[in-house]
Amino acid sequence: MAKTVQGIRGMNDVLPADAPRWHFFDSAVQRWAQAYGYSEIRMPILERTELFVRSIGEVTDIVEKEMYTFTDELNGEQLTLRPEGTASCVRAVIEHNLLYPGPQRLWYRGPMFRHERPQKGRYRQFHQIGVEALGYAGPDIDAEHILMCARLWRELGLSGIRLELNSLGSALARSSYREKLVAYLERHAGELDEDSRRRMHSNPLRVLDSKNPAMQALIESAPQLADDLDEESSRAFSGLQASLRAAGVAFSVNPRLVRGLDYYNGTVFEWVTDRLGAQGTVCAGGRYDGLVEQIGGKPAPACGFAMGVERLLALMADGGVAVPDVVVDAYVLRQGEAATAYAEAVAEHFRDAGLAVILHCGGGSFKAQMKKADASGARYAVIVGDDEAQAGVVTVKSLRVEREQVRVSLSEACEIIKIR
Ligand code: ATP
Ligand code: MG
């Protein structure tokens, strides 16, 4: 036998046993996005590398070390498997002129790719749900996004996810803060890890985003952005906080919250849980007012967020959130020559009536088929032999409750099976 070819580390199969949880999640998200008037957009998984370099920023974890980039050998183009969705979404919006008629509320879902060290809650192919609002200046839309998240957690049966907020201010305010921060980091250069020393000048704010435990005390004592906040950002940030208080959404302001991508400004937020160990951020986002212009569109304010589906599913499992089982209404057993084709017609007839039906394949005795019917989880067994085929009827037997089996017409059978 040939040696098996294994899947790629950090890229997971969703097995049939896990599929109901994903379905439950996907349909909850679809309803939720509709409830807020967001339209779905689907972008390709591959983009030109340049798109991510220009939007996410050259000196970021993602662009420096996490992207799956390769040269298309057919035409020499540099391509990258998307590490996130915002850049692609904004690219599509610009390319198709979607902002021409006015602001847009959009959402998307799908796999993202980052070459990280795989561990619980951190994978190389993972899934995000992303929401973007383009053309809205805020802070009303920022409040909408946070309320949306809070509602989704409720609808998924999740609790214990806390909200952290910060404001990164305008580009101008950040540059004056940057000077103070660089001066502080220079004074403590000896205590910085290698990444931070490298970023101290190229991208000092990133140092605050370091996950290295040895750096935390230094980060704690660094000067705070809040002291340099420009008036407009400051007003927007208080406006958002007032809306959240009015809506009863609890939050805490975390002055160290920066976000690992360059395009953010103004309000940023993260939803964090303590129940998933080190990978506790389940959702993150904020404003990125400069990005549309940076990618070549007409300037437009924007904000959005993305959540990690695997982390949310893990949280649902951890919290014991039950998801509905897949329903099989009937398992059709068949034996005999005439019964073979008739059973196909019976199963199709039931499906026309909206029932979920497994039609037995592969032959075998009625006894063996009945075992399969039982194991399938079906509510009813529908038995079709040559007798039934000749008379144009079926025998219906409940597999879940004690009840006499009956020989009835197809339409009567449908009525019986439909009562759930
Ligand atoms: P982290 O700090 O955990 O690396 P991030 O800041 O890189 O997260 P974002 O780019 O903001 O993450 O992505 C939004 C969300 O996507 C994260 O909050 C997380 O829930 C999820 N996510 C990000 N990277 C991964 C990954 N490698 N595996 C699984 N989920 C991920
Ligand atoms: Mg990351």
C-alpha cells in the first residue's frame, strides 16, 4: 500500500461530527447580518501580495512572517493567500465602484491563511466572519458594530466575553505620541526583545502589541496614547462610550490596546475571553479611515471587525451550547427486484414533500438494513418490498416511539412522517 499523504499542519478538516456546529454558526451569522442590513460580499482567496503589504503594513507580524506568498510561475506575479479580509473587501469595493451610490454595509466569511505556530485556537488556515462599513464616519456606526457583536454572542449562547476599547487617535496625534514612545523605548532599549528592538524605530506602536510576557511590565509603564488624543478622536471616543452605556453594554478602556495591523486609527476594540487560554481574543476591529485612499480609492471613512470562527466554536463547546442535530426523517429499506426502482420513486416523493430521506444502498437482508436505519438516527423506517411495490403502498415503522407499524399509501406515509 502506498504511504498516506498527510494534511498540512495547522490546516484542519471539519469532520462530519463537527459539521452541525458549523452549520448552526453559519446560519446564525447569516440571520444576524441580515437583521442589521449588511450585504454579503465574496472575494477570492488569492490576491496580489502588494495589496496586503500596502494595507496591513510592511512592519507587522502578518506581512513580515505570516503570509503564504508565492510566484505564479505562469506569469511571474507575486500572489498571497489572504491573511485577512479587510484589504480584499476594500479592494473589491474600489474596483467595482460600490461607494458611488453611497455608504455600504458589507460582510463576508471564509478561510484566511497565516503561517503561525499551530496551537489551540491558532491555526494556519482559520475562518473569519468579517463586517465592514464603508463611507460612515462614526461614532454611531462604531456603536452599531459593538452592539452587533453583543447580539451575536447572545444568539450563540455565549457569555463571559468582555469588551476592551481604545482610541488610537488621528494620524497627527499618533505622530506626536510616537516621538514620546520612541524616546521611552530608547531609554529602555536594553530590556526590549529582538522584535521590539527592530520595531522601535520602524513601527514603535507595534511594540505595545507584543505578546511576549517578558515585555509586559515595560509596556505597562510606557507613555499613554490617551494623553495625546486629538479633539475629534476624543469626542468620537466619548460619544461611543456614551452610546454603549445607554445600551447597557459593559466595556473597559484598555490604553495598551493597539491592534496588529497598520491601517487602524481612532476607535479600536477587542472582545476577549479568559476561557480559551492564551488565544483569548475572539473578535477585533475598529476604524480604518485612511485605508480606502491608501489602496487607491477616493477617501472614505470606514470601520469594521473580524471574528475568529474556530475560537467562537471552541467557546460554544466549552460552554456546553447544544446545537440541533441533523434531522433524518426517514430511512427507506428495499428488497426485491420490483422494490428497487419503486423505493427510489418513494424516496423522491418524500423529498418532494420536504422530508430528509436516506435511501438504503448496497443490498442486504431487511434485518441488516433495519440496523442501519436505526443507526442513521432516522425517525422512521419505511419498508419497501415487492409486495409494497405491487400494491403501491409502503410500510411505516417508527424507530423512536413504541407504535404499531402501518401499511399505508405514499401520501398517508408523508403525513405520518411529517408530524415531528
Ligand atoms: P492574535 O493577537 O490572536 O494573533 P490578531 O490580532 O492577529 O490575533 P486579527 O488579525 O485581528 O487577529 O484577526 C481577527 C480574529 O481572527 C482574532 O481576534 C482571532 O479570533 C482570529 N484569528 C487571528 N489569527 C488566527 C489564527 N491563526 N487562528 C485562529 N484564529 C485566528
Ligand atoms: Mg496574529
